[in-house]
Amino acid sequence: MTVRIGLLTYDHLHALAFQALDYVDDPDIELCFIEGLMGEIVDTVKRYYRENKVEMFLGGGANGTFIKEHADVPVKIIDIGLFEILTAVAKARRLGERIGIATYKDARCYADVLRESLNMDIVKISFADEEELSRGLQTAGVDVVVGASLANRLAEKAGLPSVLIYPGPESIAAAIKDAKVMALEIRSEKERRMIFQAVLDYSWGGIVATDSDGRVIAYNPVAEKLLAKPRSNVIGKSMSGALPDIGDTELTSSLKPQIGHLRELNGIKVVVNRIPIAVSDDAVGSVTTFQKVSELQKAEGRIRTKLADKGLSARIRFDDIVAVDENMRVAVARARLFADSRLSVYIFGETGVGKEMFAQGIHNESSYRDGPFVAVNCAALPESLLESELFGYEEGAFTGSRKGGKMGLFELAHRGTIFLDEVAEIPLHIQARLLRVLQEKEVMRLGGDRVIPIDVRVVSASNRHLRDGVAAGIFREDLFYRLNVLHVEIPPLRERCDDIAELFFHFLSDRHPDLAECLLPLRATIVEIICRYSWPGNARELQNVIERISVLLRTGADCTEHECRMAVLEAIGKDVFIRDFAAQTTADGERADKNGAVVQELCKIFRGDTERVARQLGVSRTTLWRRTADLADSGRSFGKRGRRH
């Protein structure tokens, strides 16, 4: 760790410094020489320190002390010991009887000690600047001057002989090593200050610290904003006087922390914690922190979600839902309208129509969008497990319960949305408990004795009408009205003619883009088939059919129209398709072989193989020929009674 030291040099000191380096032998020390005396180098020293070229300065007595006072930078003074002074005085005595020792201000020069012990005429000439030293040399009446470079320079101007006092290489080397230690201490202290300042500046909560007298010594920007009092009006002032809303004179005397106090500051609810700081049972200050209740609640929601680690998020938005058909557009618009409300929403739709997609869309456009989205399929969990999953449990609530208990899904959904899919399957005794949660907005874990407040948006769904469950006595009427405040019904795929083709190619492009590109020229053939099928499994069945087609056709390259048709039919199930299409097309009691649309579709499927068509219809080839002739004579063209033509 390199330490940059600026050595304030002049005359002989420069050469001595180079000699001193032989005594240092430390690769982590980087010396920078700054030549000049006192006021000559103040600006240079300031600039070097500001630009971080030098961390610590090292200088001789007067020069170093002057720079320390006028440049406001850290300086290590090179001490001049008694031996150096004695040596200089001995030289001076050979030049004159009355010796003047020049010393900067009140620096120690041993003048009195030397005068008495050596019985010599020695006087001390103190100075604060060059002008004062010049006057002192003129009025002291000395024969010779002992001092540093400035004293020697001015003595020469006054016509007086002088002797230079300078430290030896060993003293300079020791001073360099001390300067390194001091620089590292200053650096460490600066790092601690920066860390402390970063904690203050970037803390989410307000922080106020006081000293032992109760005066404010730290006050961060968050505190300044929440308390609406500028820093200049608080720092150095009594906390109880400057900040009466959070100050408490009894804190430091009692040495008892005050945790979790709820207060209101400028109309904002905050939680205040005050901690006394004591050393050997003596109060030396205090730290007060406070944070918005709303921020704590948001953090609580995030923590609940992370603890669950179940990816409780909603990815689907209403813009992701394919809605070309007018019926579907109406359903999406209604759900979008309901999303703005905080009321419960009930979604009805057949299996596979996308009820959870609607629930996620509602969550993502609601005021709960920043909270978790928790989905639970009530039909997928056994009765014994469903209750503990929904409401959680305390440790020891039942045999096999987790140590420490477990948070329920309603708790996990706090400040977010819970989606209760297949809600009609919830047993009656759990319905009663669910009703209380919805009414009171609080939950009690199994085996627990305390209520936990929650703020949850409830979206429920089922493929069965809840009213039928109420009529049959298997669903509570009061719970029905709690869930069915707002109602969305998603039309089945068979009633969304315009969406079938769009969904098919949307799913295909999303999962198998290369195959989608190959089949695009055969779109008309595919649409003709898929629009004749009723899709009892809705979008989920459509997705499964697409996956089968991808296996049957592989890449789809060089696929003929017939191969494409047969692949789609096989993916749906040829017999299933025929029965479904015949059931849709023929009138009640009408034979399939008497319906032109059915006969025509079968001819396409079997490529005009009348024997296979007849076998499928359960008639002979002769009967089939007669039926087609009768249909043609009666003007009943093929396809006229088709469902989507």
C-alpha cells in the first residue's frame, strides 16, 4: 500500500533527504520533493493535497509548522534534538560571544538550559514571520545567529555570521517512517468517515446522533427531509430543543433503548428507535433512527416473498392475451376495468380458457402490482393440506409440522393478489374460515393464538357456476357474495371463431418459429380444419395439438397440403374430429350420411376414397352413392349446414 509523502526541502535538507533514504528502505513510501520556504510554497502544498498527489507532508521546524498552520494539511515535523543544537552552538561560539538561537514561535530550543549549563551568553529570538525575525536580529544584539535556512538567509542580509541547524539523515529517516504511520492512520480515519458518511447519506431511514451533552453531531438527508428542518438549524444544537418531536432527555440518563415507538412527523407515520451509547456505563451519546411505516410495510412484503422463494410474480399482461374475437375483447375490457378496483373478482370459464392469465392481467394493472401474485389450485391440494397451505401453521400444530411453523399463502400475498383457482372445490369447513379472512382482513395460523393483519386482493375462478354449488348446498352463499363482487366470464374457444386461427399461429410461432414459417402457405387448409372442431379443452387443448403437430411434421419443410391436413387431423384425433364435427353439423335425429357437409368433409379426409367414407358413415358404397345423388338432386350443396362457413 503506497504512501505518498511530500518532503518540504531547502538548501542542505534536500541532500540530507537523499542520504536518509538509505536508512528507510521501504518500497511502499513514495517521496515527492517540494522546494521552498513558508509562504513561497503554501499554494503548491494545497494543490498537491487537493489533487491527492500527497497524503502527508514532512518539514523542518519553522517551515513545517508554518505550512501546517497556513495550508491546513497534515504535516509531520522533523524534530531537531539537543545534539544538533549543541553541535551548532559549538560552531557558533567560535564565531562570536553572544549567540542568538532563532526559533519559530514557542518551539523548544533549549536556550535557557544551554545558557546555565555551558555558562554562555545565549538568547532566544522567537518569530512568527520573516518580518518579525528581521526585527529580532536587529534588536537582539547578538554576534552570531543559529537557526534554520530562513534565519541564515536573513542573518546574511543583516551582516551577521550564522550557523545552520539541520537534522541528521537518521532523524530524517525516522521522521519519514513516522510520517508513513501517520498517513496510514489518517487514511484509515478518512475511510471510516467516508463509510460513516455513506451510511448516513444512503440510508433509507432518518438518522440523528448526539454527543454526551445531547448536541446533534450527525444528521442525514432522510432525517432532514422527514423532519423538514435544514441541517444548519440542527447540527451542534440540543436535540431536545432542535428536534422535540423525537428528542428525549431521559434516554441517556436511563441508558435504556427505546424501540419501535410509533410517531407522526409532518403527517407521516414513522417508527422511531433510540439507542443510547455508553462506555463503562457512562453515556457518551445516542443514535436515533426512524423510517416511514409505509416503507417498512413494503419491505415486509418483499421479505415475505423472498422467504417463500416460489417465484410469486405475475408475468402475463392483458396485452399478451390474444383477443381478436369480439366476445373475447369484451371480456378483456371488462377485466381491465375491474383491475382498477380493490374489490374481489370472480372469473368463470371452462377448463383451459386462460383464467389465470386474466388473474395475472388484473394483478398487473391493479394498485397491488408491486406486491406478490400467489396462485393456488384449490382442487389440486387434499383437504388436509389445503387449510394449512392457505392459512399457515405454528410449530407443533400437528404431527409432522415444520419446526418454527410455516407462513400461509394469504400471508405471502400480503400487499399483493391471491388467486384461488377452482374455488368451488374448497370444502365447507374451510369455506367458513376463508369467509372470516375475507371479512376481517386478518388470518390466524393453525395452532396459533394471534391474528395477523393482511391486505390482499382476492381473485377467484372456477369452471363450475358457484350459484349451482350454493343451490346444491356445497358452497356457502355468504362466501359466494364475498367472492362474486365483480364477475368476468371468459367465452370458450368454440365461441371465439376469429381467435382460433390467431391463437394457433401465435402458439406455433412462439414455440416452433421455423415450423410456423413453413406452414404459413398452408394457413387456409389448417384454418379450415381447426375451425370445424369444437375444442372442448379450449386453448390448453390447442397448445397440446400444436405440440403433436410439431412432432408429426418435424420441420415442416416440403409439406404437402394433404400431409398438413392429415397431421392436423391426427394431432386432434381423426375419429374424435369426425364425431365432433358430425355432432355439430347434423340436426337432432338426422343421420350423418344424409348431411352434405359431413360427407364432403369425409371425402376430403379420405381423399375421395368412397369405400373408407362409407365405412366411416356405417353405410355401403351404393348407399353413399345414392345419398350423394339425392343430396345433389335436392339442391343441398355440401357445406351448406356447416358450422363455420
